[in-house]
Amino acid sequence: MIEIKPVHHCDAVVMIPGSKSYTHRALIVSALADGESLLINALQSEDTGLTIQGLEKFGIPIFQRSDGLHVLGKGGKLEGAERSIYVGNSGTSMRFLTALSALRNGRTLLDGNKRMRGRPIEDLLNGLNALGIRTYSVEKNGCPPVMIESQELKGGETKIKGEESSQFLSALLMIAPYALEDVHVEIIGHLSSKPYVDITTNVMSAFGVEVERDEYHSFFVKAGQRYVPQRYHIEGDASNASYFFSAAAVTRGKVRVEDFCPNSVQGDVGFLFILEKMGCEVTQGVSWAEVKGKELHGVEIDMNAMPDLVTTLAVTSAFARGETLITNIGHLRLKESDRIKSLVLELSKMGIRVEEGKDWLKVRGGKIHGAEIETHDDHRLAMSFAIAGLVIPGVKIKGEQCVDKSFPDFWRTFGRLYT
């Protein structure tokens, strides 16, 4: 457990690590390229490490050098025979490696921890089945562990429900060029977290594969395209930048984040607009952004495109006048924790009035006090509630090491706020 000390004057410059979303995708497509790729500024974290371990089990050599992460792709040829892969609680690793397993001959068993065994994946399995792969949930409950039995990815047409996770679509798109036939994916219903699909197609394009699309309704990948090895720079992680922008907001201080691309396709750059709407002053450059905190007031905002920042916004809202209504976030109940429920529990401990619905959260700013915060083994809860401790004494974060999942250097970087 770590206790957060209030900061007397916040005026800091911080550097954020490479994007977790970009790193995962660049790892997958560079593993499918034929030759050596160099990933510069790749995020080294628990989650990306689990993806690397899975790729290595498929016979892809990956090693770190001073200039970056080297991936020796095998042109879509993955080692056969039976494989068993453990992904902990990395949902991205589970979904992307499940799809990748379709490109190798043999059986692949993918499993995770207790929470992962309760996270639905049936829609991705159905999508793969339609493309000629035999997949099934071992426990027959639509959740991991899952078995993939593959000889070849035939391709064709498939459908994916959009509400649960955009990663199901991203997983299919990344392997689609290596199918025997063209792949056409139709989205059923509303597609959540759209910007993450934009990240996927952005990375695919950088490595030489193009995706045709009808907005977010359907996607088409022509067979026969191949990823080309690249020297690829991974931009800073907009999700991780949010904690430091929030720090400026709640302390009424000033924080500049370097290696941050305001024009990124990462949806989480939109957090700057939210803070501006709440009353902050925002300044942007080509590779940085700065927030100056002012008096905050509540807002009503649809966060479907920025699900990872709901925790940051909820904690920030505790310091704002009036109510903040956060809507269209039902898929947060399927994350590392049920984030809606977790936020209600932990904010209530601090004296904040919180209401929840199936897919919304209402936070009323007010008098807030310290408390011991349970992270529920959720990295985003740990980092978000740390921000509250910059203003309120007595905030203690239990299980603080869970930040290793996405930002292993968080606590050292957080210390920069005190200098």
C-alpha cells in the first residue's frame, strides 16, 4: 500500500511511455511481416510482455536492444504443433493471440486468470468459425479458456457484434490479409470504442496493408496483401497522459506532457477537450500539450470512444461543482474489473455521491476526504485515485503494483509532480 501526499504547488513537465494500443498492434503485424522490424518507443509493460511471450511461443524471435524492440517476423508462417498460452488478465493479448492462432496448423489453448475466465470472447470465436476455423470455449460459457483448431484461414464473410469490444474486429482485421480468400466483416449494432479500430487500420497501413471500409458498418481486406517490415515509431500513450492532465485540473496547477501527439487517432486525446469544457486552460504543440487547472464544473459526456478514461474523469469530477453524467459506458463492466461498480464503491468511501445505471455513472462533486482505495487489481483505478491524493490527505492505494499492467514507471513519473 502506498500513501499519496498532497502537493503544495503543481507545476511539472512529464514524459509518457509509448502507447499500449499501438504497441500491441505493432507487435502482431510485425510478427506477420517477412523480416525484421524495429519498434521504437514500444511500451514495456505486463500486458505487452504477455503478447510478446505468446508470439515467441509461435516461433517469432523478439529481443530488446538499445535502439528499440526487434521483431523477426516469419511472413505469416507460425510454428505448428500444440501450444498453450497464458495471458493473465490482458484482454488485448487474449483477443489478438486468439485470432493469430488461426494462422498456424494445430491446436492452441489460450487461458488467463480468474477475471479473464469471466470476460466474454464468444463473438470473436463465432467470427473465426465463419472464416473456417474451429474454435470453442472449453467451459462452454463463451469465456476463456478457449481452444483454436486450425489448418488454414479460409476467409469469406463474417459478422461481429460491435457493442462488447472493438478488439474482436481489430483481431480479425489484422490476420485477414493471410486468409485464402478476401475477408468481409459486417458490424452488427453499434461499434464501441471506434478510435481503437482507427489505430488498428493505421498500424496495418504503416506496414503495407490497406483496409476498405464503409464508415464503421463493414470492413473489407483483400487477400494476398502482406505486411512489410518497418522501422516504426510508437507515439506516446494518450490514456496514460490523462492522469497528469487531471493532476493539473484538480490541483489548479500546470502540467505539460511531452511526447504527446494532440492530432493522434487515439480517441483519448479528446480528454483535453473535456477538461477545457470543465473549465481548464489547454495549450497544445506538435508533440506536447499543457493543462492549467481552473475552477471545475460538471459536464455531461458520452465516453464510449474513451472508455479507458472514465476512471480519470470520474475522479476529476469529484472536485468539480455540480454533477457530471458519464454515459454510454456499459462495456466497462467487462474490463479488468467492473469499473462502474468499482468507481461507485471507491468514490463513496471518499464521501462523494455517486449513482450508477446499466451504462452510465453520475458523480456529484462535493466535500471529499481520504480513504484506503481498493484497486480491484485494476491499473486504471490505481492511477486515477492517486490523483485525488494530490489534493486530499489520507489517500492510500492498496495493490499499487497493478500499474505494471500498462505503466510500470507510473509511480516514478508521478513523483515528478512534486518537483
